[in-house]
Amino acid sequence: MQSRLPTSDLSLRSVDELEKEIHERKLVEQKLAKSEFLLSEEGRIAREGGWELDVETKQSSWSKVSGAHNAQVVYKTQYILT
């Protein structure tokens, strides 16, 4: 059985519209990469890491910058929240 897309998803766009969308996406990706690089460098220089907790899956992950090697290691743990 073939699945059909709604007609609204089948709209055609001009080459100019696609080029503009690609250009905008590349700018956003470059900005994100720069932000991630700066955050990584700040953590490396300060020798600090970060953490996050997904409350739905009870999974946490945290990074720690090793002072001896200046390498970033990511640790994952699971918490039981009641």
C-alpha cells in the first residue's frame, strides 16, 4: 500500500526560494558551530564540564574536562526518580 503525502507538502518552490533557504540554513549552522566551539573552549580553559538530565528517561549525561590531558569525557548514568 502506498502512502500519499498531503497536497500541501507537494508544493513546488522556485530555485531562488531553495537557494535562499539553503543559504539561511548554512548561516544558522555556522552560528551554531561557532557557539558550540566557544562553549567548548570556555569549558576547556576553565577545566569545567556540564551536565543534563532527561527526566522522562531518567538518563543523565555529564562531561568533565580532564586536567591532566585536557580531554573531554562524557559519562552517562541512570537515576531512579520517585
